[in-house]
Amino acid sequence: MSELQVTVSKLDAMRMISFSGFGESPEGQALEKLHNWAGKYGLHGRVFGFNNPNPSVGSPNYGYEVWMAVDEDVQPEGEAKLVDFAGGLYAVLRCPVVRPWEDIPAAWQKLVSWLDASAYSHGAHQWLEEHIDPKDGSDGVEFTLDLYLPVRE
């Protein structure tokens, strides 16, 4: 696993605005809600997401929650909720995505295997996918994620 470019970094505590989607492809639902809300107010910030609830056996439906870092003066409205994220230590792996249903699970598996062979242990805080600015797709990459696996020393 030494060929993986994994970094270990600490995410500071952040105040987040949160939106959720649920169904067979909830990521798009949640991201659309967030982008519509943020666009209305001209807000930009780091965007993170994660399954919530996780997929269950026998059902194509699951949930996806997205967070965007916001300033103290931002207030939620409608479906928006505030989340105080405590931060934590993470192993981070960049994941360029061409085939989402293959690339993302494979990258998570590689990151977990890296952790199992490292001096770190699994952390108990939230797993995260940071949504990096989308690419134009000209090189086959549709979008890029930074995968954040919680760790502890």
C-alpha cells in the first residue's frame, strides 16, 4: 500500500450547514439542495458528505448528508440544519472519479487497507468525503473527492 499518497491531517472544528437526500442516488439530491441554498445567499465553503443512513441489504435506498462550512452569522432556513463539527485526525486520500460506483468504493477499500497496515488506529469520529471543485470532464474525470478516514494515534 506504500504507492498510495495518503496524508494524515487534522480537521479543525467547523460550523456547518447541513442538507440531506434519500433514495437510490441521494448524493445529487443533497448537493442540489445545498447549492440552491448557498447560491441564494452567495455563500461558498468547503463541502463534505457522507452516507446517512448507510445502505442496507435488500434496499437500493440510502441517505446522503452534505455539510458546508459557514461563518457564525449564517442562520439555517427551510431544510437547512446547523451542525457543530468537532473536527479530528484523518487519513486522507484523493479520489479522482470516472466511474463513481467503482472508483469511490475501491478508493475507500484501499484507504482502509492502508490504515490496517499503518501505525494508526480507527477513530470514532465521522467518515467524510470532501467534494473538490468539479472538473470539466475533458480528461475523463467527472469530479474529485478527498476521502477522510477517521484515525487516532
